[in-house]
Amino acid sequence: MERVEESLELRNSYCRLSAPLRERFIDFLRGARTLPLTYDPFFKAIFDPRLHPERLSGLTSSLLGIPVKVKEILPTEDRMLDGESLLIMDVLVELEDGSLTNVEIQKVPYAFPAERMTCYSSDLVMRQYARTKSLRGDKFSYRDMRKVYTIVIFENSAGNFHRMPETYIHRGRVAFATGLEMEFLQEYCLVALDVFRQIPYAVDRNEQAAWLSLLVTETVEEAERLMTEYPWLKEIYEEIAMLRQKP
């Protein structure tokens, strides 16, 4: 607390926090807890595609179930078709094959309903259409278009997610009830971290479980256990710990 009082800016920021977040902040500074990576600034710091493209590539690959490699980060702000509404995405990247992927972190389920997911996914399609047509010019063909993936990671998911207590990742795409096969551009991946937390820790040891465990870790003890099972996470936890020097 003496450290907090030394800086007027830090003290004012601290006073604006809710009681649980104040406690979490102090616990972090004294080395008892880790940072909540489901908060946008911390997630972006750890998974910054410009600094650590391999991390975002690893997380995205494990969630989509296909090998992908992040090529570059794209502007996250865009005007909607009406020219007025501003659509702001969390992390927007282009993959090596030209596909676009938007990764959203949501703390409350009602903030990102199906209607909003549809708008974000549609915006990805139009962004890619505009870019591809500009690059290809008269040679443009709709077959030049690539997939767009909308990934939404919920810290707290809606009630319908909990009707399937053994499933915490839901992948979806356009499908016809008749069984007609057509390959559409838009695909979705929804992750319920609160459902993941309720499944016994050692159910499945794989890269996907490691990334999701990283996102839900709260105590240093949990972090130490994870580093034992997944040594490659040590670098990330060390980066998190270094942030104590600049609270």
C-alpha cells in the first residue's frame, strides 16, 4: 500500500477499482496471485501478435483444431456499412493462407450474443472482400476468398452453455438440414472457460488444455503446477511476474 500511495496516478487508479479487484491487485504485487488474463489489456500483452506470433498461433490452432500460423495483425477498428457505427474488435489477425481470425475475450455472456457474433463475422467477410478485390483488380474471383473465423472466449458463459457440462468448446459453421454439402466462409468457435474450470484438471493433457488453463489460472500454486506439466509456459508466467515492477 505504501507503493500505491507513492504515485498519485496509481493511487487514483487503485481507488477506482472494485473491492475484489483491489484485493487481486495487491495479491498480485505481493506474489500470491497471477494477472487475470481474461482482461483485455493483459491478454493483448501476453498474446501480442507482433511480439509473440507463435503464442497466438498456438492458441488459435488448439481452439480451431487445425494448424494455423499468424501472419500479421490488422487494424481492429472498422466502419460498418452504414458509415456511422464503429465496430471494434479485440484481436484481428490474418493467417498465412489469407484467412481472417477475430479473437474476442468476454467477461459477461450478454455482451456478445449471437446477433453480435454474426455482425462481427460478416464484417470480417466484407473486410476480406474489399482487400482481395483491391489487390486482384479485374482478376478477382469469389474463389479468391478465404475462411473467416470468429473466436469468442467467455469467462462467464450463458446458461445454455451449461446444459452441456462436459463440453467447453463449440465449433460451428453453416449447414443444411438436408445434408447438402457447401463450403461457406464463416466459421465460429465459442469457448466457455467457466465450464472448463469445472472439469477435473487432469482430464486431458494437451496443448489446448494448457492454453485454457493459462487463461483461468489465479494462484501462484496453480501456475507452478502448470509449469511443471507444460514447461513452455514458464516464459509467459515470468513475463507476468515482471509486470509487478511497473504496477
